[in-house]
Amino acid sequence: MKLVILERDGTINYDGADFITSAEDWTPLPGALDAIARLNHAGFHVVIATNQPGLGRGLFDVVTLNAIHAKMHKMLAAVGARVDAVFYCPHSPEEHCLCRKPLPGLFEQIGERYGMDLQGVAACGDNADHLLAGAAAGCAPHWVRTGSVAASFSHAVPEGYPPGTVAHADLGAFADALIARAAP
Ligand SMILES: [Zn+2]
């Protein structure tokens, strides 16, 4: 099975200074939804792995998170795209859980759910935590320069990212590169 594991905030949608705490706050980045559609059409299943510490901090609840994701799924469907599932860590850093990235717990959950080894599966995100978690689970790290981290860097992958991290301008560029590589 062809699988891609994406970060959410800063990769698919705009990542503001504050947490995304309502569906109104959730706005896709230019081209991101179409990028997921192209991945789907090329045979990739797409899932999300995201830290949502705002839950643990009580800034929003699961009902609100579900509403945010309902908006996302609806907007994806409108362009013929689909995200299979959203795996999220609901904990604050103080809870010292095993699923908060950069620990690989969410990725391990994904591997278990799909019954597959994640070796070589593309993990794509805008921040080091997503890529470190993915790499720890065997994934290939892909960085997109669309999040808050990117503002201070040009093309080079910043320090502290896993070895072999490949940089892309945005999710569209990542999707095109992955699809080209996977083509027969
Ligand atoms: Zn957690």
C-alpha cells in the first residue's frame, strides 16, 4: 500500500501565532488540497499525524476538533481529495506522553492501524518534530517551507532535521516529486 503521513498545521493549513481553536480558524494553504487530490489519484492513501496540545491545555475540546476536521474533509472532498484518518496527540508537553511528536508514538499507531512497516513511507511536514518522529519510525523525511519555521530559512534544510531530509517549496511540490518518483 502506498501511504503518505502529513503534518497538519503549517503544511496543509495556515499556522498562525495562536492555536487553531475553531473551524473558522482553519484555512488551507494555496494548492494544498489539490496536492492531496493528486496524491490520491496516484494511488496514495494520505493520513495526518498532528500534535494538538490545545486539547490538553483546555483551549478547545474534542467536539471542536471534530468540527475543524469535518470542515477539512468537506473542503478536501470538494476537490476530489481524501484524507483517510487524522491521528492526533491530545496531550500537553507536561503530560509526558509517548504520542507527542518528536516521539514516534503517532507513527507507530499508524503502522499498527494499517498493519504495515513504515520503512521508506514519506513523512511530510513543515517542522522538525514531525520529521524526527517520522524518521524514528523509519519514514523518509520531507520538509515543506510553508510553516512558521520557514520564514528564517531559504532553501537549505535547517539544522536539527533528520539526515536525508528533502526540502520542497510547498505540499504541491512535494506531491509532484513523490508522484514522479513513484511513476513506473
Ligand atoms: Zn500524546
